[in-house]
Amino acid sequence: MEYRIFPHSGLKVSTIGIGSGSVHESDAKQTIELIDYAQEQGINLIDMATSYPEPWKHYGAALKGRRDQFHLQMHLGITYETGEYSRNYTLESIKRSFENQMEITGSDYADIAVFHCVDTPEDYNKLMDGGAFDYAIKFKRDGIIRNLGIATHTVEIANRFIATGEMDAFMFSINPAYDFDPAANDPYGEDSKTRSGIAVSQDRQKLFQDCVRLGIRINVMKAYGGGKLLEAKTSPFGRAMSIPQCLKYALDRPAVASCMVGVRNKQDLVEATRLYTATEKELDYSFISKIQPKEMRGACVYCNHCMPCPVGIDIGQTHKFFDLYLAGDEIAKEHYYAMSKNAGDCIQCGICESRCPFGVAVREKMQAACATL
Ligand code: SF4
Ligand code: SF4
């Protein structure tokens, strides 16, 4: 097993961790098998963001007597108070949820605690103004939270939290479909048809480098793009990437500590550990950099070069959450509805389509998202 260190605390995490969005497909016994396998392999990091409440209890039972062998990434702002997954950033809800995660897992500390899926300035303001951020800082000072961070999908929000000077850890979505932009300078008009290729998004690259400089480490979510990258028919690159290629890609980004791979059961984790036995050739993902935008016609890479939208829809995020939902990510639906505007607000003006370098049928996709979600 390979390990990486969080500089502020010395926390040593395995480069593969357990992401829990689909782990409800395992019952209590299968969860024990999953954790047994993780321990055998030296996988020591578990994320606590689950789509349903039951897996917390299963983890609690599976970790009995070996809590200290694992590092738990707990979530502040996740709740199941209505019986279903939702986010709640009120101080009272965050306290209840955090205490619950600690009690169920037999913990008196959190190795990592992240504010759960903070994606908008409104989310940020709720945490800052409602007392939740100060509550977490106090626990950090007392040593109960050993690394504090946020889970987010957006660079802007990550940068806002970096500015607090209190960040140790991010949970951030990273994969090639999220990282690449068209390579040419002018993102609009005819020029898009003659682009020389795709390039790493400068905003994202800067975020990764800032994290390196400041000692913040990133645990990756969505390394497979919600499964979209694993099949040629759904990948924006027109060919499938393998699981080891996706994981290698994410682990090669600066500041990345671990990939929290979404697992349903032990077998999914076994698949992920193929990373460590794959040959150099099997891990090579360099074909991505040679792809021309015209080869990616029709598939959204969430770059937002089609913006601004006259009614204020975040087109890239809308596509991203819709695609994740279609791939079976239940939590993505809630994130979709948390946006101030969504597909139902689309007036079908088509301006975005004239700007998109990848020929995405945005209007059609908005109608589909509206009908499905
Ligand atoms: S639709 Fe917008 S976000 Fe999607 S690929 Fe085209 S420009 Fe990028
Ligand atoms: S077609 Fe819809 S999503 Fe695109 S710019 Fe117009 S309103 Fe916005």
C-alpha cells in the first residue's frame, strides 16, 4: 500500500480510501467483509458521506475493536433527520450529526472533518454566519477535529475557505472530464472548430498548486466521473478509461492525498486495488492530452465556456449533477436542487450552444434534466 501525509497533522492515509455514497448496497455482514478487506490491504481511510443512514451503523459495528486502525473523514452538515439524506448547515443540526457520527463509530475524535458539499456563496455564508464554522474551529483547537476542511465541487468556494487560513483538507471532485478546457485562448465562435486540443483548466491547476504551497491535502471524489469515464459510450473522450487509469490520473494531481473510491461492496474495492498491480502501460492516460475537441463532440466536460446564461443557470454544474444522478449518484439530486437556478429555468435561447466548443446540445439536455429530476 502507498501512503501520503497531511502536512499540518502528520496524518498518514492510504492512496485509496473508501467512498460511501453507494455502500448502502452492502448489509451489515458485507460491510464487515469490506472493512476486513480494507484492513488486509492497508486501506485506512473511510469517508462518512452516505446516501442513507444505515451504513453509519454498519460501519460502527465493523469498526468495533479496530477504530484506531482507520482514519474517518466525518461530514459536518450531512443529516438524515427526515429519514433521507439532506444537507443542513444550522449549528444545532451540525452538532447533532457530528455527535452521532462520533458515537456510532466509537470515536472521541475525527481524523478529518469536512463541511459537507459546500458549493455556493450562500452555503458559505450560512456556515460562517450561523456559528457552524466557529464551532468546528473550537473542536480543531481542542484536538477533537485533527484536520478541518470542506467537501466541494467548485474552485471558487475552495478559494474562499483557503482565505480563512484554517483549511487542512479538501474533498474535491477530480477527473479528466472535470479538469480539461479547450486549449485555444478564444473559447467562443468559429475558432472553437480549429482548436489544437484540450488543456488543464488554469483555475483548477492554480487551486491544486495553492494547496501544495499551503500544506492542504485533497481527498478525491468522483475519480471515475460517476462511472461515466469507464465506458466509451458515456465518456466525453469517446473511449473508456480503466479504473487504474482514473485513479492514477487523480493521484498525479498536485496535493492529492487519496482517492475515495465509491464502493458498493468489497468487490468494488478489490477492483480499485488493481491500481497497485497495473503495469506502466496499463496506467498510461496520456491519450487524453492528444484528443481534439472535435473528437469530443456532444459530451459536456463541465468547463462553462458556454456561460454566461441569461437566466443565471450554472450550465456546467447542472450537467454534472444530472450526469452523476443518471450514473446512480443519489446525493447529486439534492445538490442539483440546491442550486439557485436549474434546468427548469432554461428559456431555450440557445446562446450557450453557439459558445460550446464541444457541440453539446444544451437545450435538449436541459429539457431531459427537467423531465427526469
Ligand atoms: S455545454 Fe458548456 S459546460 Fe458543457 S462542455 Fe459545452 S461549454 Fe463546457
Ligand atoms: S439555452 Fe437555456 S441554458 Fe442555454 S443560455 Fe439559454 S437559458 Fe441558459
